[in-house]
Amino acid sequence: MTWSANQYTRFESERTRPARDLVAAIPQDSVQLAVDLGCGPGNSTEALLARYPTAAVSGIDSSEDMIDTARKRLPHLNFEVGDIGRWKADRAVDVILANASLQWLPDHQTLYPRLLAQLAKGGCLAVQTPDNLSETPHRAARELAASAQWANKIGSVRHPDRHEAQWYYSLLRPLCSRVDVWRTTYFHELQGHQAVVEWFKGTALRPFVAPLDAQERETFLGQYLDKISAEMPMLEGGTVLLPFPRLFIVAQRSA
């Protein structure tokens, strides 16, 4: 199941806005070493570098295509292909940015404290994760996958568990001097329902379509388009507003 930088960046402006909002909320003014976990094509890394232009900033992602794109985008930075779930810093870092990446990993009860442990004292873990599993595009994909036509192949597809804000706060607060948690819903203006399909083809639909052959994938995506078209209203001029809730956490390790 490969990631496509080209597919992901079709909506780069919309995907980058939460990264900028997250980076702006990091309380440190001076940072020497920062890493972007799950950097994708480098758009979030670019936001991190803009906030801390004198810092040594690096990025890691499991996708070679994403890393190739990030290297072309920011050739003076260090990008590596790697498993962010197994990442360990060579030395303590000041900021760990994880923008829309940790939701793909399991066992957050272990993962988040382990990332905090990679920080220098007073350093920050800044995380943004989609909080949209109950929204129409996700629900439609699960319902379609569970239907008689698809259940044998993809009916068991599930995304790793995500938790409520209170759960993350309770996990992190004993380890931190400060934990800032908030939830924002963005309403993205897309041109038609096909644009919604294209958006999620780059992310949430990937686990559903990966086990399918080319013809099955085309059939599934066509049915998915019909389903969301029936459930998401089209506004004047052919616009569809895509509600996209996201959960933000900025946790500062105790000094």
C-alpha cells in the first residue's frame, strides 16, 4: 500500500493549514533541533522551518515517494525513509512535530510517552490528528466495505484506535509541565463530490482500495462516489463543503 505524493498534494493548501496552526502554537521561541515525523512531501516541514529558520530541521517518512518529493522541495534539509513508529532520536531534540501521521500507528498509550522521552527538557511534542471517523466520508467507506459485495475482501478494514482529548490529556499531563489540547473543524471548499473522493483516495481510502484489483477499485470508488453524493449536499455553484475535525496537542516536557 504505497503513498502517492502527487495525490496527497492535490489539496496541499488545505492540508498545510492545520500544520501551520499547530506549529504556531508551540511555545518555544528558540529551537536548535527539530524533527518532522511523517513529514510527507515536506509541506509540514516547510511550516516548521518557517517558524524556526535557524534550527536544524529534519524529516522522516515511510514513503520513498514522499521523501523524494520532500528532498526536491527542501534540498538543504535532511530527509530519511523510515518507520516513525520505531524512530529514536540520536540525541534529545527540542521539537517533535507529528502532523496527521500518528493516527496511522497503534498503541498510543505507549507511543506518546516514548516520543516525549526523546525530547530535551522543556521540549515540545506537537501533534495533529484527524478526528473525523464519524464524518460522512469515513462512515460511507466503512458501510460500503461491510456490504455483501465487499465484506469478504475489505469488511474487516479498520483504522488504528484514536482517543478523545481527555484521554490524551490524562496520559500526558503527569509527564509534562504543560499540555495544550484543542479541536478545530475546518470546512474545506471542494468543487463537486469527485473532489471529495480524490481527497480521501490520498489518505483514508487507501486501506480499503489496497486489497482490490484495478477493476474492483474502480467499482468501489464509483459506488463510494454515489454514496457520498447522496449524503453530502452540493451547494450553489457545485461546491461541496467538507467538514474536517482535527485534534491538536502541544505537550511540553517538564524541565
